[in-house]
Amino acid sequence: MLRLLLSWCVWGLVVLRADQEEPRVLFLGDSITYDGRWVVHVESAIRAQRGLARIPIVNMAVPSETASGLSESGHAGGSFVRPDVRERLGRVLAAYKPTLVIISYGMNDGIYQPLDDARFKAYRDGLTSVRVDCLKAGAKVVLLTPSPYGVDKLADAAAYDQVLAAYSSWLVQQRRYNWQVIDVRTKVLAAIATAKKADPKFIFAKDGIHPGDEGHLMLAQATWEGLAPLMKWDVRTAFADASKGKPLTQSMALLRNAWLTKTGHKRPGLSAGLPLEQAENRANALISEFLKVP
């Protein structure tokens, strides 16, 4: 009961603080979020809300990253270990000062091994730590359950998808402690089943992990259906179509790369970003272009 009461109090204080400041939205996650297609869909819906057309929205996800701090032996051919979001989180929060953080981890956190108590604990502890640090920084925190793995019947996929199912179930259970959790996995699995019924050749993710365009749209829809009610936004808002959303895709990448370069990370091979002021000026022009298109 005390844990529940304290959780309610912390969330209430964060709401008061965040509502008094300019909204600043931050996305954290792994390569699926870094890709940004689902993020741009959600961003287009946020910018359609009254008074939010020009608020800062930045995707600072990093490919291969975990919240658990784990990495499999020989990852990436032994060239680097998986980065841990906790290594950079303090710098990100201090530099960007978000008021809303949307967090999506899990796909890499079990390091593609069967369910294991130690790995599961590392995920739980890591995500709990990330959430607490964001709350302490004055941000609202919304966590997403991980997307499914290997749903297109890749060999030996079922065992690892059971890991993600367990991680998702644990996350949903944390709602009883006032965690704000969106069950993306359940909604996406239902959408995949519907798509495969309509077209048996439908593929969600060719490699079992990274969705295609339709998969990213499913992720975005599942996220928005949960996020909008939490934030008192209009859940009926449609995403911008692909032709209109191109400037947002460009601004997302500009800001992502600039902010990751500014705040630093342990993932080799990512594109260096422009100096932040230059990137923000270009992104603002692209957002203006997006807002002018009927």
C-alpha cells in the first residue's frame, strides 16, 4: 500500500510540474524506435493537437541498446557490446529536459536467449531504474511493451517470443503501482492476425525483429491508442499520410542525429549529427513545411 501511495504521489507531482512547462517529448528505445517510422506517425498526431504544433519532439533511441545492461558473447561479431541506456540517460535528461518520456525496450534485453531468472531480473531492475530517473528529472513516463519476435514463423522464434511475452506481462502488471504502461504487444499481435487473415503472404518483420512500413504503422496505432487517453489528446486524430509526413521524417532524423551526437552514446557506426543549433533551425523549417501542407 505504501509503495502504491508513493507512486501516486510521485506521478501527481510530475503532472503538476510538467503541465507548467513547455511540453518536451522524448522517445527512447532500440533500433525499432531509432528507425523512427512509428515515431513519426505518432509525432504527426501529437502536432495535430491544439497548441502542440511546434513543441520539441526528439527521438533519441539507439540501435542494439538495452535497459538491462546485458550483451551476448560475440555480439556484432565481437566488435562492440550492446549499449546500456543508463550509461547516457543522465546526460540526455540534463541536456534535453523532457516533460514526457516514451520508452520502448525489451527486444534486445533478453539477448535472444531462453527465459532466464537473472536476465529477467536485469530487465526489471534496469527499466525500473530508467523510469525512476526520468521521474526524478520531472518527466511523465510512459512505457511500451516490446513488439513480438518472429511472428512470420522464423525457425526457433517461439522460445524468444515467450521471453518478450513474459517481459510484457510483467510491465502490464506494474500498472497496479501507477506505472503508465501501453500494451503495444497485444494490439500489434491482433493487428498482425487480422492482416494475415486478409493476406496470408503478409510479413510483419522479414528478419523477425524489424517491422516494415505496415508493421511500423501497427506499432504507431497501438501506441497512439494508449497514449492519447493518458495525455487527454484526441485519440481519433489520424496520422499524416506518407506524402505529407516526409518533412517530419527528415526533421526527426536531423534532430535524432544531432542530439545523439551532443549527448553521446556507446553505439559505433551511427551517423554524426549537425551542430544542434543548425539541426534545430533546419528541423523548424521542415516542421513549418509540414504544417503548411493541407
